[in-house]
Amino acid sequence: MLVLGIRPDVIRASLLIPRLKEALGNDLVFIWSGQHYSNNLKDIFFSQLSVPLPDIELHPDTRTETSLIGSLISDIGQLLTREQPSACCFLGDTNTVLGSIACASFNVPIIHIEGCMRSYDWRMPEEKFRTVIDHLSDVIYAYLPTYRDQGLAEGLDARQIVVTGNPIVDVLEYYFLSGKLRLSADMQRSLLQSLSIPDGERPFVLMTCHRRENVEDPASLRRIMKLVEACDYTVVFPASYRTQRSLAEFSIAFPSNLVLTDPIGYVEFLELLDGCTYALTDSGTVVEEAAVLGVPSVQMRLSTERPEVYEWGASIKFNPTVDYSLSELHRVHEEAEALVSQQWTHQFGDGKASQRIANDILQRLKNPSTLRGHKPEGSTKPFSRNWQ
């Protein structure tokens, strides 16, 4: 079973899923958790990336965070009883990965893609979620050696962790940099015009903002809007629906240079990212995509699980928990624009991460004992599967 739940999951797994489907056929059961459920947060990404549709879509109780998590654990538990999978694979650090608690309860081997990333900021629910699943997992795919080292420092077994590189490199090279998934020049102009950016007007800045510690804290959200206001350029902001609700709920006025729109498709987003001067974002995926495409970014976060982009000179930091003076806000933009002329080499991988992950999973399925990362002390046998 492969369990995904948000649009970045679809992006990262877009080359992995077809490989697994080709090899396993109906023995791959693809589950959509239902954490993202609207068309422009889900369906359009499957369509644009030609990803096989989920075999099963869950409809969890999304009224509260706890009801979402509780219903996911319950629903996945029922599926485990019915499907009796050899293993269950999760990706990332969102609510969806807490479905792994059901797998732990049923003693089903757990595979975690995107393991051992740490921000060391315990305010973040994602930090708790990824720590939980890493310590439950039998097999962990870590993107970088530094991530593996973080897992080892927490006591994880080195034999459980496989360093693969970051699948986002594969995706960008295969779809975007190859030209396979690009808008024509006319469509690019139409996209800019639809966002109230006159034909040919560049530069502009692209923004994303969705993290709970930002959008559910009115003080942080206002500071982010002040950062936007201090920008000399038009700032294009495809905003999540939760962010839009928070802006309305907190009565936060939009700066005159902000163009706010509903979420957009992946092709359109990549065209904007590739064409902008720099990006303002609190998204880990966007920071990676920007670094690969050679676009500077400003991480609007107190802490990040991707500090390497600072070391490479691909990104700078804006801390939304701090009140910046107007001159300091201008300096943030000046420093971001200064990165445009800089060149860096990202070290996220060689574009073969999806292949490595797929091959390793398939090999382990042929030898089920290798799916068991947690074995009883002194035992030479894998756990029994008589859990049902």
C-alpha cells in the first residue's frame, strides 16, 4: 500500500508511482488520504503529471486536526485488515503520515520516504509527525547524507536508512527542464495577463504561504504582508484556501502590489517560479524547486528542515516572529535580489532518486525479511505476519 495525501506528495511521487505500478500491477494499492480534496489541490496535479489515479480515496473527518488524524488512523486500519499488505509506504511529514500508527498497531512494515529531515522547531506539527513516523518505520529513504546523520543521532539504525537523493530533481528534469511540461510563449503571456501582470512586465516576485505557524498567527501573517508591501515589484500569490480564510478572519489588508489568486496547476506554478526574480515562501518543496531552477528564495520561517539552501547561497531567511523595521524589510528584498547574479550548484541529487527508491522497494518485496527494520533483540527471524 502507498498512502499519499497532499499535492506535493503527487509531485514527488509522480515518477515513482508508474514504476511501482508497472512492476506490481494490482499488487500496488494506491491510497489517497483525502487531506487535500479540491480539484486545484489534487486532480489537476494527477492530470498534468500523468500520474495513475488512486485505487482508493478516503474521506476523513476534516472538521478539526484531531478528527482528521483520528479518522485517517481508523480508515487505514480498516484497509489493512482488508488488504493485508506486505508493507505500507508513506511520504513526507503531514497529517497523512500519522496513518502509520495504524500500521504499527497491526505490525505491518512501514516505509517512509523523505525521512530524517529535522527543523528542530517543536512548535511545528510537521516536526512531530516526521519524528513519529521515522521512529516507527522499518525502512527510511533519506534524501541527503546529512539527513541520515540526523536520524542516526536520534538512535535510528543505520541499516534502516537508505540515502537516495531528492525526487524533486528527477521530476523537474523529466517534466520541466526537458521541455516536456511547458507552456507556450503565448500561454505564458496569457497567464501573466490573467494575474494582472501586463505583457512583458518583469520582474515580479512569486509567493506561497501556508504553514500553520504563519497563517494561523495573525501577528506573523501581518509581518509577512509588511514584507510584501516593502517589495518594489508585483508579488503574485496563489494562496491556499486556509490562508485566504485567515486573511479574511484577521481582517488583514492586502498591499497594493499583491496579486492574490486561488491555487493553480503545477505547470503554471513552475512557469511563474522559473520566470520570477525570486520567491517568498514557507514551503519546503518550493525552496527545493527554486534551488534546482536557479531561482533565489526567501524562507519565511523561524527554522527550516532544509538549511543547506542557506549554505549554498540559494536562499535567505525572513523570520515572521520578529518585527522588522522598514529598512530591514527593504534589506531582505535587496539581499534576495542580490542572489540573482550569484550561481550555486544544488546538491539535492542526480535525478535518479525515484529509480533508486522504486528498485529498493521492489527488491525488499522479493525478500520480505528485509522489510523488517525492527527485530527482537537477538532474533534472526522476522516478525510473524499473523497479525490479522
